[in-house]
Amino acid sequence: MDVAAVEKYLNERIKVDHKRGNLGDAVTISREKALVTVTAQEPFSKRQIRYLMRRYLKRANLRDWLRVVSTGKATYELRYYNIADQEEEGDDEDEE
């Protein structure tokens, strides 16, 4: 996954005062290796970031393998689905 593409996507899509691309000084987006940080000076909807990340994953055909998980009051992480556990459960059901 290209972190620079995620940063660009968020830059283009985040809305401030109901307008896309109107970040100004209110919202800053920065990138360090595999970490993208969105910092807001005004109250900002955390749900909007999750929505945009899910849309990005869907367009990049990564939605089947990655999910957006809240790890704290102000943070989200991308995590892989735990497919190995699901396959083991499916095998157990077939044996019954």
C-alpha cells in the first residue's frame, strides 16, 4: 500500500466547513514512513477519517484484506483480517 497515495487522497477529500480541499491552517496532514497523521485545530469528526479510509481501501481493492480499527480516542489503525482463525472454524463446522 502506498502511504503517499493515502496522504494525497485524504488531502483531496477531507472537508472543512463543508468544502473539500479547504484545509487551510485548521487541518494538517503529515506522513512519516508508514504513519499518516491528521491534526485538527478545530473540532473534527473522527468518523469522517474512517469513512474516507474505507473508501480508499475499497477503490484500491484492499477492503477484503484490511480493516479500519479504532485503537484509542483519537487514533485509527489498519489491520489485516484474521483469515487463519476463520478457516479453522470453517473446518470444524465441516467435521460435525
